[in-house]
Amino acid sequence: MKLEKVRQAIDRLDSQIVNLLNQRAKLAVEVSHHKRRSNLPVFAPDRESKLFARLKSLGQAGPLPQAALQAIYREIISASIALQAVQKIAFLGPEGTFTHEAAKQQFGSSVNYQPVRGIADVFREVERGRADYGVVPIENSTEGVVNHTLDMFVDSGVNISAEVSLRVAHNLLSRESRLSRVRKVYIHPQTLGQCRSWLDGNLPDIEIVEVSSNAKAAQMAAKNRQSAAVASRLAARLYELSILVKDIEDNPENITRFLVLGRQYPGATGRDKTSLMLAVKDSVGVLHKILKPFAENRVNLTSIESRPSRKGLWNYIFFIDCLGHVTEKRVQRLLKQLQTLTLDLKVLGSYPRGEG
């Protein structure tokens, strides 16, 4: 087929695609009317999870990569949500952090993003209704769990509505065009732990300045000559920095998991995770006692973290993730048994499992 005819065929398809997108948008508005009458939230992570699972099977026949197809539909869904209501999303700022990137991966471009100064501020914005949802980091595959996020759940009334896994690629950003001109590197302490080998091997005599976030590092590098920052590609675009070196993290499988905080429990999808907080008094065999019901009810436990309780001497809090949804009978049996073994039991959320 001649090039001109191929382009004409593409133009015809584009017209059809735009027409179909507008039809879909009209249906999204109709959905919003039903949700409003039933007092249902606009964001439905269980529905989105099922849609993306369906896209995987639909996309297998064509040349379009799965990641590209998901990115396209993320923006379609984001635009559809914006037609229903303005969604305010609080995240650990400033703009350009990996939390910002994770929030965009979950909610797309058609929402109102609100950067806040700290993890506690994200919780407060959601609790007080100033944000519909919040996004906070919870765990990194290299550096481990974010204890501050865990501690916030002790007194907070928010729920976990979804989770996002983000491959964290660290890049060396600068206003300079050559690595040899860099004399100082701004970096977040946790990021430093993830890039230590590369920095020691490639910039052994450089001044390292620790800052509060990757985005703050990019802001500082944008203001100062002969300096660089370790941050994301999003930060490079936002602060108009060049990428001197890509992917300098020591572990190429560097994954950070983020939680989406909200005020609802999504419905079951068949591929869910439940997060629990258990308060126990220290005693011989206490860990064995609370783990035994998981095996008895055939509920797969995927992670467990302990923190000292701030409410009593030698009392401890366990944060546990397990597979399944609170509406499943085996999970309900598990929770009933755990209630008899703990000082306090709190379901933090039951939500679709994230990719990765």
C-alpha cells in the first residue's frame, strides 16, 4: 500500500477512535449519575483492576506493547473521572518526587495534584476531606519498609484503597553538559543508599549533600552550577535539567511500593490483598499464636513488620499483609480468630493487588 493511502487509512481510524472515545465519555457521565444517586465514590480501583486485566487479554493479538496500552487507558480513565468530578490527590511533595510519579501512574493527568510537605500531611489531607485520596511510600525493595508510614496508621482513620508498584530508576541530573564539571551532588538519604556503589565508583571525591527529597535535590541542582541531583526523569522535565547518566541505581530491580489512602473499601476482584494492624502484649510464643490462624485458614501471608506500641510498655504492633479480601469466608474466619488473640485488631484496607 502506498504511503498516502496508509496515512488516509490512519486518518479514518483516528476519526473513528475520537468518535468512540466521545461515546465512552458520555457513558462515563451516565455512570456518574448512578454513582451520585447511590452515594458511590468516583474512583473505583476494583473496577479499574478488572479493566486492566481484561486489556491484557485483549492486547495479546496486536503489536501494541501492554505497557503502552495500559498508559493509553490510564489517561482515558483519568479523563473519564474528571468528567464525573474533580478529584484532589495529595502526595508527598514537592512535584517531581517518585511519589508524584506513582500518583500519576495511578490517577493519570486529569486530576488535581496537591503536593504536601510530609507523610503525616498526606494522611491529614485525606482525613479532613481536603483531598479525595493520598499517595505515600510504604516499602522499597532495597531499603525496606517506611516506618513513618506504618506509624501513621496507628491513630489514623483512613483506609488503603489501592497499591502502586513503581520501578525506581535514579538518574544523575544537572545544568552541566559534562560529568567532569560536577563538584557537588544533592541526594535524598534513602536514594544515597540505593546508589552508593555507582557514586563511589564514578564520583569518589564529590561533595554529597543530603536533602529532604529527590525533587528538592533537583530544585537545588537547577539553582547551582557545577552541581547535580539524583532524581527521576519527571524531575528532569519539571526543573529543566539534563540527564547526564541514566539508571545509576545499584540494583536494577529497584522497586518501591506506594499506598493509595482513601475512605472506602473497594470491592473484591479475585486478586486482592488485605492489610491488618494487630496490637499484642509481649509474651512467650505470641508471634506463633497470631501466625497459626493464617495457616489454618489457608490465607497466604505476604509480609509482616513489627513496631513498638506508643500506648503501653512492652506492647507491640504487627503490620501484616495477606492475600484475599475481607468479604471472603476464609478471611472472615481468620479475622474472628485473631480478635481473640490480640489487644486490638484493625483492618487497614482490602484492595486490588498492584502489579509487580
